[in-house]
Amino acid sequence: MRAGVILAAILANPAFAEPVFVDRADGLPVRHIYAGGWEHFVGGGVAVFDCNADGRPDIFAAGGENPARLFVNATRAPGAPLTFAEGGTPDLAHVTGAYPLDIDGDGRLDLAVLRVGHDLLLRGGPGCTFTDASDAWGFHPRDAWTTAFSATWEKGQEFPTLAFGHYVDRSNPDGPFEACDTSDLYRPAGRGYGTAEVIAPGFCALSMLVTDWRRTGEPELRISNDRHYYVRGGYEQMFRLTPLKERVEDWKRVSLWGMGIASQDLTGDGLPEVMMTSMGDQLLQFNTGTGFINAPYSIGSYAQRPFTGDDGRPSTGWHAEFADVDNDGRMDLFIAKGNVDQMPSNAMRDPNNLLMQQPDGTFAERADVAGVDTTDRSRGAALADFDGDGKLDLVVVNRRAPMELWQNVTLETGHWAGIEPQMAGNTRAIGAWLELRAGGRITAREVTVGGGHAGGQAGPLHFGLGSATRAEVRMIWPDGTTSDWTAVPVDCVTRLHPDGTALRLSP
């Protein structure tokens, strides 16, 4: 990158105040804990989505052997303390995670619920009500230990294609080591599902993401696997979807104890980089368009050991998420950390990371400054604007410790824009690409379902704008239609609807 370009980027996105979060766990109606024995060492995801169309994100949290819980956002106003009420859901135990998506295209968000046992598809109804629609939609999963999920809409289909990733085969008498289960792909048959296709080989999947990482219009399924249980020959995987086939001819294999996936364009070339959490190194890879190369150690993203305390053993990373915490126009990175249980090879007091991206593209640790460097056994997490003030707040699910809720009260943040594409059928435009132009550069974002660790979000895509006060967007819709560049307002959320090559905007 030329020096002039770097200088322009720095001027457009100056440094803002250090991040600061306030503990708002007392705003939850109950202390929620993800608990259980060895079948709940992994999982512990959280789904964040607006289940009652009031513009405020709500929370569905896995409970393991405890009941899963729905928390309905009752925060009074932007900047007011975060407050939630307990909502009603079917009484569900052994839930490892959940992902929100609109399966039937009725405009209300549904939930794909991951379990130790039979997974479920819950249909969203008015006022954050949910009913089990598994039978109605022909979804009859096998009894398995599910720990990963992703989805996409394939061409010509009304319903999404669903991928469920399974961990250890509990029925294998020689397990758990060398007993990784295969995973399952469900393609729609009209407005429902038929027999699953087997995704094999299986290496104990802990995260999945369907992504068009080459931007060719052909999304592929990435799977991150737990090498702790592979023992022999396991690796991170990529599968073509149509037909279902493992990519081997040009896919450079990497083996790690894979826990979570985060994907985001960091370099400005429109191609998404990928972050994979692990036991030890947290591996960031840059996208070349034909493959991925490891980021240099100097970038500051590896976070391989606790950055506070005196425990020098390797870290254990779980959920990873890119988000602009201070709205300076640069994507930051949150990583949830925590020992599997009592694993002596890894750190016991393992603080979560908040890696703030600097003007030169490196990452600097600020979890301690922000106050979110807790050391419980964290698992799933999400960054979302719960109070509507334009700053991303944080929820973290812990194993055998109460769920955390943090309000972002950072001072002197930049401008921002929330963009929510909507369309008929595939109502949340899964598979679309959104490009935002502001401050002399373009930021690309793919609309996906999956990734993270056992949980994800549905809602506006959040863009920090730094000092820019004007922004334009264009959409590359799932069918390949590319819209014209269109001005959008800043410091608010805007919905985008396709109108030929134009965009129709609504608040």
C-alpha cells in the first residue's frame, strides 16, 4: 500500500477513545448458566435477533443441562441501562447452541436449535413466541451431538439448505478418542426437508460457515474441527455444495484444534479473511482469491497465551467475532476464551480478548482497558447494539458461570451506519454482498448464517464510519443483481429492498 493511501486512511479514520464497557448482568431477569458434564464441555452458544420486530435485539442462550432461555430486550432508550425480560420458549434442555434465520420466508425469524439429542427447528411467531415446526417441515434429524451449523439458499429453492455439524459419535464403544461423527446436510424438498446427505469424513466439527469466499457466486462450506479428538489425520475442511464434495485439488490443509470461525474482509480487496480459534494459536488467514495464507505473527492476532495473570500455558479460544467497537472504520476482534474443563495443558484463568485494530492494520489488546477481560470458561458470544445508541454491546455465555452482559459506553466514538437488506423469500438476503463506501474506501460484508461458536446473529450489518458523515451502499443480491450506488443516512439503521438495479430505502 502506498504511503499516501495509508495517510488518507489514517486521516479518514483517526484514533478515538479507548473502549469502555459497563457490567449490566443485573439487567437480566435471572442468572443464566450453561452447565453439564462432558457432553457440554463444548457448545454454549447464543443467538441474537429481533424476535418481536421492535428494533431491539433479543437473546436466546443455550443452557446445556439447564433450560435454554429467551431474554426479550426491554431497554428503555438509547444509552439507558440494558434491561431484559424473560420470554417464553418450549422447555428445552441439552441445547448446545442456536442460529436465527427465516426458514419459511414469512418475515419472522425462526431458530435452528442445536442439541445433544435431536436438533429442532422452531418457527417464530408474534411477540417472540416459538413452536416446534420440525415435523411440519419434514425435518427428522438423528440422535447426535450437534455443535455447529450453517445455512444458505441455493438457487431456485424456497427453503434454505441446512448444515448440522456433529462432534463425537456417542454410540461408538471405542470413543471418545478417534470417534468423530460425520455431519449432515439437509436440502429442501419444496417447503420442507428430506433425507440428509452425509458430510464425510468427519473430524469433530465445532464451527461451520457457508461462504462465497472467492466471490464467484458459488458458496462453499467451511468446517473447523477439533483436533483434540482427531488423533490421526484430521484437518480444517472445505466442501463444494453442488454436488456435495470435499475440495481437495487446490485446498491447502491446516490442522488445529478448531473451535470457531469468523470471516471479514480486512484488507479492502473485497475478499473475506478468516479467523479460526483454537487451543494455542488463534489463526488469522488472508484470502488470496485462490486460497489462504497465514497472517504474520507481528499482526498481533494470535492471542496464544493469557495476556494477564501468571498462567503462561496456551489459551483456548472459542467464539470469534469481527466488529467495529469504537466506530473508527476499522474492524476489531473479540475472542471468547476458557479451558475446556480442567485440561492441565492449557491455561485455567484465560481472559477474553478484545483486539482493537490500529491504523497500520495490526491488533492491540484492550480487553483489560475495556473491562471485559473476565476469566470464566467462556464459550459463545455476540456483539450487538442492544440499546440502539450505535455502539456495539456484548453478551458472553460461560460454562458453569453466569452469562455476562456488557454495555458499550465508549466516549468519542465515530459515526456509524446500520444496514439491513431485506427481500422476498430469502427475506434476510443470505448470500448477498453489501459494499459500503465512505471516507475514501469501500468495506465489503457478506450476509451469512453460521460461524462463531454454536451461535450467531440476524439483524442490521453494523459499519463504523470514523469521521465520515456521508455513506453510499450497493448490494450484490443472491441472484447476482448488482444495485447502483445509493446514499444512505448515517447514525441510524436503514433497511434496503431490491428495486431492479435501484435500492428502496426504509427506516
